[in-house]
Amino acid sequence: MGIIFDKPLIGVVMCQNHIGSHLGQTVHNKYLDAIVLAGGVPLPLPHQLMHAPHLLENSMTLLDGILLTGSPSNIEPWHYGEEGKEEHADPARDRLAFGIITHAIGKKMPIFGICRGLQELVVANGGSLYRQLHMTHLFQEHREDDALPLDQQYAPVHEVQPEAEGLLSQVLGSAQSFAVNSLHGQGIREPGPQLRIEARAPDGLIEAVSLRQHPFALAVQWHPEWHSDHDPVSQRLFAAFIHAALCYHKEKQP
Ligand SMILES: N[C@@H](CCC(=O)NCCCC(=O)O)C(=O)O
């Protein structure tokens, strides 16, 4: 199980939103499209999987990889030792994401994290976040201007410099810097000892991390799913993730 027509099955973390006056769970098409384009089959994972432990465990045996998507919502700060409320919180997503990350790490299942997904991988591994990057006055503006059309919001705005000999530069085939988009208000304060820094922005902010002792657990602060059909960096990232998921699938066969 877990493979559909020789394509790996990728669990995708969704967000809880109001749809009219009802609560629903959603994922943007761009994330699902990027997986399909790279040769995987996306399977959105409902938050209800956390309602009974065996539901999550059984689902995880079917999957070959996990995509942690971006979201406007922020992780509740108590998860990384801070007090206070988060105005844009999604506690059900927090619960599912942290549960899935724990299982995926235990199984050495490939993980690819994007934006909030990077922040989830960090916090799940004992790291911490700046809750409002712009208030630190340490970094340039990393938020988008949401009054602009989407194509401009997701346009490249700063460079990232990959670490030589890291997983990211291996995936990209080079440690040369490249330009990325930026649509986040929070960022990594401390990655924690389990994570390796894979890239930084010119202002020093950590832009990519990977999990040590794991074959493929990579996360980026930018949005490679945007234009993943023709952006070369995005194509390489998704191709490497899906390749890792295929390898995982073959290895887990009895
Ligand atoms: N809320 C966090 C994470 C930002 C993030 O993931 N943005 C994604 C926006 C919607 C999308 O493209 O999926 C932060 O502000 O740092």
C-alpha cells in the first residue's frame, strides 16, 4: 500500500479556516499541483487524525512522504516556551503537524517543509521563533505587501546563500546564491541542536534547515511551490523530495 500507479503518496497538512459560517480544512492548489507535477500523489490529512492515536499511526503506514505547507496562521507560542496569545492561531493544525512530524521522524519518512512548515519542523525539534521579525529591527522586511497582486507578492525579493556541502546545495547541485520570494512575519530564532542550517538571507535570517540523522527532512522559509512548473530551484526541490519518497517506499516494502 502507499503507492498509486508507481507514484509515492504524500500526506499534506491542511489549515482550519472559516468557509462562510462553517469551519473547514483547506490547502491551496499550488501545493497539490507541485506534488503532482513532481510525480507524487497528494493526500490532504484531516486534523481529525489526532482524535484517536491509531488513526494517525495507521495513516502514516500508508504514506511515503509529508509536505508541511505554509499558512497565514502562526504556531501557538507556548509550543516554544513563550507566553501570550497568538491572534492568528490554528491549534488543530499545530497538533496534527507536531504529531505527524514525530511519527515521520521515527520512521525516517521524507519531510518537506515550506514557510509555516519550516517553523513547525524547528519547533517540533526544540527550536524557537521570533514572533514578529519586524519588531526585532535585526532583519529586513520579510513580509509581503498583501495589497499587491499575487504574482507580485510571490515575486523574488532577496537572495539566499546555501551552506556548502549541505543537503540543499546537494539538491540544487551548487552552493551559489539565488533569489527567493518572502511572505512571512515570523522566523527562526534558534534552530535547536537537531537541525542543521542549510541557508541564510543576506540579513542573517535562517532560510532553510534540515534534520540531522534523517535521509531527507528539508524545510525552506520561502515558497518553492509558487511557479514550481518552471522555476529551476523549485523543480529541483520537489523532484528531490519525491525521489526521496520513492526510495522510502521501496525500502519500507517487506
Ligand atoms: N504565519 C507564518 C508562516 C507564513 C506562511 O507560511 N505564509 C504562507 C502564506 C500562505 C501560503 O502561501 O500558503 C509567518 O507569518 O511567519
